[in-house]
Amino acid sequence: MSSLPMQVALMLGETIQKMVPVTFVLAAVFTVLEHFWACNPGAPWWRKREILTDICYWFFVPVFARTMRIGLLIVGAGAVFNIHDADDLIAFYDNGHGPLAQLPLWVQAILFLVLSDFMLYWLHRLFHDGGFWKYHAIHHSSEEIGWISAARFHPVNLMLGTIGVDVVLLMAGISPNVMIWLGPFTTFHSAFVHANLNWTFGPFKYVLATPVFHRWHHTALEEGGDTNFAGTFPIWDVLFGTFRMPEGKLPQDYGKDEATMPKEIGGQLAYPFRQ
């Protein structure tokens, strides 16, 4: 069996390798869709003023997230379960552990998706309050929202958000194999809700987050930026009073809350620490 560092290095290489064809497929799909069903007509996504910044995030975030997720799982296994040997760590996480790992994989996948979305709903609301906003403001800084805007997140936002939630659920026993199903869905749906599309899904707007639903969240705080916190299931917003999708109206202006935000990725990563 390969050593743990070698496996980690191989996984990071695989992450970058997989992102290239995925990027081309998503680019092709959303270029066509945004041409025919644009929410806000204008220049295509590849002519965005900050396209280079978004491309940097697009490839940086998956590598960072996978590295930190693995690191936190290793630390967590040592601290909570007293597992330190590389082979024991791999065996421990390989197919999950405990009662949750005994469930059918499809049940684990649904459980992971629902629980993570519920947890992220509340964490998302937390990031809109007080001292956490300066990290989340990076994601809201884009004035031209498109599918490739989906990855614009500060590392602190990722650590306390999706990465942290993933680690908690995997340490609880859910098998990492659920990512085989959920990974492609999460990547596509995240890009989809940020795409420049006027789709609302009609009566199904309460079932699954749509581009219009999420674009309202990217408007100014007083217009809708303090609503629609759910990443996947809008039912959380319905239940907790933060749902907003006005009939017959589409969101228009984005990224106006942080006028002093740098435009390049380096300045944005440093931005929260200068506040």
C-alpha cells in the first residue's frame, strides 16, 4: 500500500487533472444556456472584467479544499479516535465507520446532502453577521455573476463552511464514497445557481435552488442580499423566513456592498486581514 503522503499527492494531481475537462464541459454548457436564457443581458462570461480572478479561484479552491479536508480528517482521527498510523487512517476512512457506514450508500448520500445543506444554511447566515462578513464579502464582490463565479471564496470561508461541514460528517461515519455521487452534483449545481440564467423552476422553486433564487442573494443587502441563504434546498429559507423571489421581477445589480474590494485574487485574500 502506498504511503499516505504519496496518496495525498496523487489525489491533488487528480483533482487538477479532473478540473480541466470539467471546466471545458461547464463552459460549453453555460455558454449556450446563458446566450438563450440570460437573466441579465450583456457581455458573455469570458469577457467579464474579473475573469482572470475567477479562473484563479476556480482552480485554486478545489486543490485547497481537498488538501485541508484531508489534513483535518487526519488531525481529527488522531485527536478523537487516537488513530495515527497511515495505513490505519486509510482503513478507518476508506468506507466510513460506525452505524452510519452500515446504511446503503445512496441513503448515506442523501443524509450527507440534507445535513450539510442545513448546517451550511446557518453557517451562511453567520457569515453575514459581524466579524465574519469580511471573509464572505469576497464571494459577494463580483459585479458580473456567472457560472465561474461559484468558486470565489476566501480560504477562511471555506474552512469554516464547506470544508468544516464535510469533515464533521465524514468523522461522524459517513463513507467518503458518497462523494462519487455528490461531487459531480455539487460542482454542477454550484455553477448552475451562479449562472446568468433567468430560470426559476416555477412551482419547484421551493424544491431546488435556481439561478434567480441565488442571484437575489448576490444583490445589495437591502434589496435581497440578506435572503436566500440555502445552497441547495430553499425549504430552509421558507421555514426560517429568509426566502425571497418576487413574482415577475429579476435581480439586476450585484457586488455593490464592498466598493473597496481589490479586483485581483492576491488583494482579495489579504482583504479581511486589513479590515
